[in-house]
Amino acid sequence: MSDITKKSNKKLYRLWALPLLALGVRFFVEAIHDGSVRSVLFCISAFLIGAYAFRHNLFDSSPEAFDPKHIGPRWVAVLVIAAVLLFSAGIIKLLA
């Protein structure tokens, strides 16, 4: 019985990616409508973070979950790019 619940709960962490992907769609529509660079940067970063959240369990707090070998260098690069895009979008918002 516990094996069945473990298997069914194993993929539920992917549901946390849906709000991030929906936020990316919202900023994508706003970027098309307004043509603002800030919305494009937010859109791309939300899609990247949503893709990471869809692939990895965000609630896994074990030491191996934070190991770059476990995550993979490509996903670390995706998170770094998303953070840079969010930071630059925030700077654009402050300067505008």
C-alpha cells in the first residue's frame, strides 16, 4: 500500500511548475501587447525557472539535491541565466 502512495506522490512536485509557466505566459502576452523589454525578460526567466521546477523536486532538501553533479551543469546554467534575466528586468524597471 505504501508503495502505491509513494509512486503516486512522486510526480506531484511537478504541479509547482504550472504557476511559473502561467506567469511566463502572462508576461509573454504582455510582451507581445506592449513590446516592453522588461516583460520579455520576465517571460523568458519564468519559462526557464518553470522548466527547472518541472524537472526537479523543489521540496527535496537532502544534501544530494543541492549537489551540482546531481542537478547537472546545464540546469545550473539555466538557473544562472534565469537569475541574470530577472535581475536585469528589475534594473530596467527601476531605471524606467
